[in-house]
Amino acid sequence: MPAGIRDKVAIIGMGCARFGERWDMDAPDLMLEAFTEALADAGIDRDRIDAAWLGTFFDEQNVGKSALPLSMALRLPNIACTRVENLCATGTEALRGAVHAVAAGAADIALAMGVEKLKDTGYSGLPERTKGTFEDLWLPGSTAPGAFAQLGEAYAHRHGIAIADLKRAMAHVSVKSHANALANPKAHIRRAITEEDVLQAPPIAHPLGALDCCGVSDGAACAIVATPAIARELGKTPIVTLKALALAASNGVEMGHASWDGAHTPTTRLAAARAYAEAGLADPAAELDLIEVHDCFSITELVLMEDLGFSAPGRAPADILDGRYDRDGALPCQVDGGLKCFGHPIGASGLRMAYEVYLQLTGRAGQRQIPNARLGLTHNLGGIPNRNVAAVGIFGHLDG
Amino acid sequence: MAGILAAAVHVPRRRLPRAVLADAHGWSMPPGRPPPGARAIAAWDEDAITLAVAAARALGPVAPPESVTLASTTHPFADRLNAGVVAAALDLPDHVEAADAGGSLRAGLTALARALRAVRPGERALVCAADTRPARPGSPAEAQIGDASAALLVGSEDSLADCIGHAVVSADFVDHYRAAGAAADYQLEERWVRDEAVARLAPLALQRLLGPHGLTPADIAHAALSFPSPALARAAAKTTGLDAGSEAIHERIGHAGAAHPLVALVGALEAARPGDHIVVLGFGQGVEALLLRATDQVTNLRPTLAPALANGVEDGHYTRFLAQRGLIDFDWGIRAERDLRTAHTAAWRRARDLLAFVGGRCPRCGTVQFPRTGACVNPNCRALEPQEPWRLADSHGTIASFTRDWQATHPDPPLIYGNVRFAEGGNALMEFADSVDTELAVGQPVAFAFRIKDRDQRRDFTRYFWKAVPAAGSIA
């Protein structure tokens, strides 16, 4: 077993742009907005950054290929810059690059930036894109909502739940996230909704309606990570460290083997198990103070509660309706409003999740503050249920 | 003596009632009763190639043919062998000869006659005919035309009906015409066609056909008449002395173009008893005639026309029909702007996967998977070994998940797709066809159909693949 990264890397600063339809901002502008906040938070000179990772997905929509857009937007001092992409898990992937560099001793201080400028397409929803020369010839022309929507019928069938009842639990997921975002000035959507609003919203892809789907937004978020020694030297208190950062990638089983039931993400279960082991969590549901998961669609969050081990199989709908994951529940989920209210600028989301956890762990989450927050989890899912990368991050205090 | 070994038709699921057309166009004509019945309309993802494949597959398990012919006046390609695509979809070996036939509304009959003459003892010929003929909105043809196909397997052993005669009266009679590339037919007055073509040529063709056998029209138990309208078919019957029989095909499907003679023949075969004489008359720049005699095997024919006449789903969405045919400049939305350029090198490399729905089978653990790769998908195997080709087209599946996607751009919204589990194992994410007005449920059985995947409008290239269709009997 590798030694791992637990407590080897500290976050010394983070920034997050205001997510939304930033018609007057392009990707470099968004990067600067997040970076200036992070730099000020870290309290270091820009030239102390040894290496940088750029996470962005739609390069043809956004900025060009390579990590040059990051180096040029921030005028970094000709350091090593790398672009990474892992579909919607890109943000966490960028963080992982920076964290590994510091853990390996290849960098003392590293930057991870996630950015996505989605609102230059001129139409709603994610941009149309090719899936590949062969795959375009046989895969259905699915959209993101359609791909995730399939979890609905499969989950209902697997656990013997009526779709109408499932939709009520899904609605609660969205209602809860909207309520949380009211306290977040950086969220795109800050508007209270009711269960009825969600159930009556126009259909997008059965069983998802418009309010079961996260928005399409522009945004950027970044993290500056360093060794715990540097964090101490900078006077950081408390020192937030990575306890684990685990990934698991599909290898085709869900796409092509009959063993997948269509109602869960095996990759999440694997990544979570690895993360909990590395972080030393015996009872994650009890030990975690908050969770930020990949709620691209309400049904996704519902399924993830079981995949992350917080609800027993088939019990997520009941737990959700009981308020277990509400702000004042046993395990607050999407305290910042989630993808639902921030939207999903693909490259940025994983880092936006980390941003909320970081603020909570440093006691700076203002109205959203969870008392005594010491341990937080982020879950970032790139792809679709049929093939995806799951990334689970666990953040805590150096001495906790 | 060559004969028919197997026969089947395929008719698209939807039927556009003629009353809907009359209602839409009523403003342009004096009040009157609309013609009865409905016409079959191909789905957006059906064309003459897919219809032909469907009819050929409806034959059921048959001995493989040495040749395939696709007769049509609406071949999707003027230069890309359409019958070759049919052969690929049927996964026929590469020594099979494929050829297209066309040019007239009797092209299906011409192709059948040629196959009957040319097929060698011990060999078989597959003759397919299919048409999705265009018509201008408001034209009589719009209501008369129906989209359909037929497939007949021809050979010399164990036939359902033997061919015992063939005759033709050729005549460049322009009752209607369609120039190459034209959007619709130009149709002349039916009374003139009736008096100068049908009344003169049909009796002459029948006489040439029956004379050498000493038969009269009274000896003919079933007449399969292919004339562009019911009135012309009645005129043919009256002037030849043949029994016109039922007008059900015209009434519930329409005139199926180059396929009509063969569709009518299938109808005659379904009604025939051993020993019955059958005459097929096909009209189109002359009259062509075929004489057959049903054998004892004819009662073994599994009906495909009778169910098609009885079933079919009424569809009154006329503007949807017009939009899908490009007859109105419908706004399909910005997502439809996506460029669908084909990487032909990739398409050729994977031709068998795509056209014949062939996946792979791991030689080590036997797991069937799509697509075929060099690495087994079974998590307990994952062998890095080339897989054996495994055809999935004739398999069945069940729905493991599904959704109706309204965000996706699609000619017949919503786009419906889901995970389909194959009976022999494995699964694939597939589009569902013929499912917009169908109840779907996890666990529901599906069969597979060869359909248009999409069309690159910019470069006029149609791409084909297989889709899941809720199995017969599960349609709500």
C-alpha cells in the first residue's frame, strides 16, 4: 500500500468567483477573480508558487488547449503548468495534481485552478459535442440530464419505489439546496422553492424536471496548497489539510456488462472506501460534519447518499424526506447550495466544493457556518452513470 | 422451376388518416367526402434501405441467398450500393451479389421475375422492394402513397408457390413521372390513364401470360394488382376479368411504389390454398405479369401483411410528418446545428459492428459484449484477448433503464434511450425506436431493428445503426 497523502498537504488559501451567467467575463477574467482572493487569503507573493494545475473541460468553448491560458491569465513566473481534464471531476483532478506535487516534495507551494465559461454558446444546457469518431456512429445522442435521468427508473425498479414517491424525495433535495444557497452571495441561484414548484416544473428528461437539474453557469475556483511547515510559518490557524483524495474510474463494466443495475455508481463506492481508509474514518456518517456531493441532478444526489455509505440501500429517499441531509440534519449536504444553485462550470465545481469545506473548517462560512466543523467531504463525479470518474476528497484539521 | 421460398412485408407503424389530410387541405377544394382509411408513413428513421432490411428479417430464419436485390424508386443513394447496405445489415458474406433495381412502380416485380429466371438450382435469391415516395402537400398522391416494403426469397426447392409464367407489355406511357432528384411526382389525369393504358395494356399482358397455359381469368384464384390508385386497380380488374379482391392494402397502407406488386403478392400468398393460381399485375410504363401456382407449403406461410393491415397506430400529427420530410422549414433549434461529419475510416473499420450489430464474445469466459474490443468487460475476467464476432441483431433484450430526453435534439422528440440488457449477457446504451407513444418499463422485452442513426444534412450522408424496439405485444 502506498504511504498516501494524509496530512502531508495543507490548504493555505482559496478563492471562488461569483458563479452565474457572467456575460461580461471571459475565462481569464474569472480565473483572476478567484486567484486574487486566494492569493490574498494565502498571504504569499505570487512568485512563491512553484507549479500550477489548470482544470477546464470544454476547451473549444472556453479557452484553448494546454495550461497556457492559466499561465498567461495570471502572469505566472514561467513555472510548470499542466492542464488536466476528467469530465466533471476536473476540478478535483486539478487539486489532486497540486496536492501530489507538494506531497511528493516536487513543489513547496502549488496552485490548482478550475474554470469554465459555458455561457458563450448562445443556447441553454451544456454545449453539443462529439463523443468520438466511432461512438458518434452508435451511441444515442444523449444529454447530461438524459444520461443521469436513467438512474430514476432503474433505482425505482431496483428498490420497489413508485416513481411519484421517488420524485418527492428528489424534490426535497432541490428544495433543501435552494434554501441553503440563500445564505451564499457567491451562488448563481438564490431563490427559495417548494416541493410543488419542483414537481410542476417542465419535464427535461424523465423523471427529471427543470428544477431537478443544476444550472448552466460560468465560474472559477482555486486553491493554493503547501506543506504544513509553510502553513505554520504563515501563521495559519487552524491548518486545513487533505486527509485523502481518492479516485476511481469506470473500466467499461457499467457500459457493457450485465452486472450493473443502473441504480448506483460503483466508482463512488470504491473511491469512498479508499478515501475513508486513508483518512482513518471508521464511521464516516458520524464523523463528517458536512458533505458536498455531485448534485448535477437531484436523482444523482439521492443515489450518492447510498454510494457514499450514508444511507442504507433503498433508504435514501426516506432519509432525505426525514431531513437527514438538511442544513439542520445529522449530515448537512450542499451547505453552500451545491451544483444546484452554483450551476456546474465543469472545471470549477470540484474546487468550489473544496472552497466551502475550507471555509467551514476555518470558521469563515458566515451565516452558513456549521458549528465546530472539523471534517468535510467533497465528491465530484465526471461523466455519466454508465461511465465515470468518481473523486472523493476528505479535508480536516492538521491536528484532528 | 423456380418459386417463392419465403415471403414477408414490413409496414411502418404509423398511419396518417386520409381524413386528416382532407381536413388540412379542405380549404383548397370543394366540399366532399375524403377518401377512406389511412396511409402508412415511415418513421423519421426509416428509408427504403431500412424498410427492406425489416422485410428481409421478417422472413424469419431462411437459408442464405447468393444474391440480394433492392428495388425502389426512392433509393437513399444514387451511387452507393443500397442493396449492399442491406446485405451488410443482414451480415451476408462478401461473395453475395448485391444489385439495385429501379425506374418504375413495377420495379419490384421486374426484379422478382429476373431473380426467378436467373436463380441457379440449389441457390437462392433475395428480392427486396421498398419505397418512401415523396409527394407535394395537397396532391392526390400524398393520400394515395404508402410507405412499405416486401421481401421474397426465391429458389428451386420447397417453394410456397412456383412461378409458371411471365409476360410483359412495355410502353413508355407517362401516366406520371419523377425526374432524377425531383422532389415529387408529376401526375396526369387518371381517366386518360385508365382508358389508354390500363384498359389496353392490362388485358394484353394477361392474355400473353395465360394464353400459353390455356388458362382464363376465371382460373385465377387470386389477383395481386399493383395500380397507383384503387380506381385504376378496379379498372384493371374489370377489363381483364380478374377478381379485384380486397382494397384493404390501398385503404390501410396506400400504394407502396416499387414494392406494391410484391406486397400484393404476399397478400395473395397469405390467402392462397394449395393448387391456387396467382396472377401478379404490375403497372408502370407498361404492364408486367407473373403467374404462380401455390404448393402444399403455402399454408405454412407466417402472415405479415394481415397483421400489418390490422395493427398500426393512427397518427394525426400532420405537421410532424411534414417537418420530418423537410416539407416545411421547421425550426429544429440550435442544437441541431451540430456537425455530423462522418469519419469514414472509422465507419469502415467498424462496419460490421455498426451495420450488422456484431459485438464480441470473450474466448476465455464467454461474455458477450458490445462493442467488440480486445479487452473483456467481465470484471472477473478482463482478458486482453481478441474477441470472436457475435451477432446481436437477432437476439432479444430487456430494458434495464430508460429516459425520455426533451433536451436532446431529435427529429421525433423526445429522444428515448436506455440501457438494454442482451439475453446472452452484456448490455449497451441504445436508442429506442417506435417508442414515442409507447409505455416503457424496466424489464420490458425489446427486439432490435436496423434504422437510420442520423443524417448529415450538410453532406447528404445517412448513417445507420440498430435500435431497441419494444417487442410485439408490449405496445400499450
